[in-house]
Amino acid sequence: MPYANNRGVSVFYEVSGEGMPFVMLHANPCDHRMWMFQAARFSNHFKVIAPDMRAYGRTDKPLAPYAFSALVDDVLAVCKKENVQSGILAGASMGSKIAFQLLSQTPGIFQANIQVGGNAFRGSSYDGRIEGYKAAGNNVWAYRENHLKELFAPGFTESDQGKYLASLILNDSDRLSGSAIATLFRSFDEVDLVSDLPKIEIPTLIVNGEFDNSLKGGKMTSERIQKATHQIIEDAGHLCILEQPDHFDRLVSDFLSQNDLL
């Protein structure tokens, strides 16, 4: 299993396929598996690289506070390990925030930018999430389950598809630490990504679900990026890539084709 090291923090990632690198950064409260449908489809054309953020999956789960820049450096450590010198960058939710910082900090590495729930602003729910995960301690299943439910469209987790995907995402909850997840959320305090959005000069696709609580922020974010396109997937929430992967993948394929990357 591949790992990269960032100043003593071990960062797990998975690689599938060959070709131009396609780096995918997941959302809270998931791990790299949230990209399962996209990895399956796009690994036919690209080298898909999907890391686990700190506090999730097989990546280390530090409890001590760290700067948001450490999350960016985790991704850069993975890119260095895999010799990523060009490619496509995708992010979802907190993964989008890491991606926006990465793009403004290291222009020239990526040729296209795809963001899901791509809101550069601080989430209105962050303070509540910090307290909720801290209170959950080492028994995060129930709080994480409710968190996940709130990110889907109404009723999705009651469907057969929703039940299956939720159980798949939640099945490693006994290995997680609520305090470590709270530390991850806390790292975004006082971070300003919005001012640097105009520095992003590559083609950008921002996708939100109709019921995404980041929809307004996604629109405002896209307005600040010169080459951004904004799309809305109806009957989907924040995690539209899991709810309607076929629709999302078509949007991505069209976007990449239009920019001569597929």
C-alpha cells in the first residue's frame, strides 16, 4: 500500500490506471473511497491518485493543532512521491478548499480544476462539527452517520443505493477519532482562500447539487475564477458524485473534452 510522508505524518493514497495524473481529494466525513465511481471510470484514461486526508482512512490522525497548509503539504508529498508534474486536480468540500490553496500556491502543476461543492468560504456548520466530533470521542459512528445524512439530498439515505453507500463509508468508523476530525475542521479557522481565487487561471468546473448547502458559496466561488464554469445537478446534495455518478461523470467528461484533456 502506498504512503507518502510529510514531516512525520504518513499519508495513505491509492493509485489506479495509467496516463496523465488525476488527483482526487475527498470530503468530510468520507475517505478516498468517495471517488470510487470516478476512479473506476477515469482510470481507463488517467492515472487516478486518491489520498486519505488526515483523520480519515489509513492516513495518520494527529490530535495536536496544525495549520491548514499542512493539509496542502500532505497532497504535495503524495504528488512528489508519484512524480506528478502536470495533470488534473479534483476536490470535494474540504478537499476543494485544499485544492484551491494548492492551485494558488503552486501554479503550473495542473491543467484543469474540478470541484464538487467547491466553496472557498468557511462552512457555516464548521463550529458545530468541531463540537460534535469532539463530543463523540472515539465513538464517532452515530455522529458521522448523521453528518453524512445531512450531506445527501433529502431521503437519499433511505433508498437502497443510499443505505449501501452510507454503510460502505461508515464501516471504518471504529478506527476514527472524533478529536482528530475536530482538529481537521479547526485547521480552516482564519484561512482566507477567497482573495487568491483570481490567481487560478486554468479551466475550472464547479459542481453543486440542488440541495447542497454549499450551492451559494459554489456560485460565488465560480464568479471569482476567470475560466470557471458552474453546474448544478438536480435532486442531489453535497455529495452528488455518489448520488448521481453518471450525471457527474458526464459533466466531467464533457469539460475535459472541451479542454482537450480527454
